[in-house]
Amino acid sequence: MKHVLALTLAAMAAGCSSNAAGGNHGATNAPAGASTTASTAAAAPVEAGAPGAPALDVYPGATKLATQMHGSMTFCGTKMTTVVYHVKDANAQTVAAWYSSHIPGAISIKVPAQDQSVVEVFEPGGHAAAAISQIHFNPQLASAAKGLGADRVILGLETFDPPVSSDTIDMVRSAANGDATASATMKARCAETGD
């Protein structure tokens, strides 16, 4: 089911530090850039409404990463721009619940992923979404991962131009729920994503 939101995860990973370790750390399917560096930890949070800020509110205490993607990526016929953050002292479920409660009519989609929590919370008009991901490390590596900050939530605040259609959001939800036809349709329709 990785390809359902592969572009989202790729966008989020691209915004993370290039100093991340590349090997398997006890979690499979881990997005690149899961660890943080001193330069990203010192980055200041961005408030909603500030120049260059995303359309959605920034989760309280989230830290904007110093390294960000430049420009937009194509996602199913729309241009997606992502601003990436690390969230300290919260898990993916807590962050996803916060966005679900702060976006009126939010459409929350939990994407099955081994050793990860992955949730996409869409604004119902398809203008914006919060993509939330967190790697879960095996017990032997959990302490080291925590010490490096690699277990932190990665938050991508996405904007879409034009908005993602309700049909596409429904297709993403169906594919995430295991619908093979929706998954194949999404892969065919969104082939330009490289998934």
C-alpha cells in the first residue's frame, strides 16, 4: 500500500536533512531523512499566516526543518507544495487527532505501513492536507533512535493547486482501505508521481 501516499512521503523525506542514516534501523519502509541534525533542531517554528507559511495551522511546538523542497511536485493532476516539520514530544496519532479536530469536516486517512504510522488529513475542499508519519523502531534500537530524534513525527503541510478533487480523495481512502481496484486506478491515474 506504499504507493497510496508515496508522493507525500517522498515530499516529506525530501524536506528532511540529507545527513540521515540510510540503513534499515529496525523499521522497514522508513522514509529517508528520519533523523535530525543540530541545524534542523534550531530552526524556528513558522506561524500560520506568515509569508511562506502553509494553509493549515502549524501543530503547536512543531519545528520547521531548515532544509525544504523547492517548488512543487505533481500529484494526480495538481501541483503539491509541502512545508516539512518535526514534532517533538507527540506521537503520530496525537498529531493526526489534532488536525482532525482543527480542520472542519476533515477527511482522515490512515495508510497501512509496516513499522510506521502514516496518516493523511485532508481539508474537505482539497486545498490542503497534513501528512503525518512516524517510524516505530524495534526495542533494541528504540533508545538510540530516540536519542537521535529519529523517532519524531514528521509533519508535511501540503497545499494543492488546483485542489485535489473529492474523487481523488475518495480513491486514496479506498486504496488505503485495501481496495485493489482503487489502488490500480490511482497508480494508473497518478503515474507521473513515480510510484
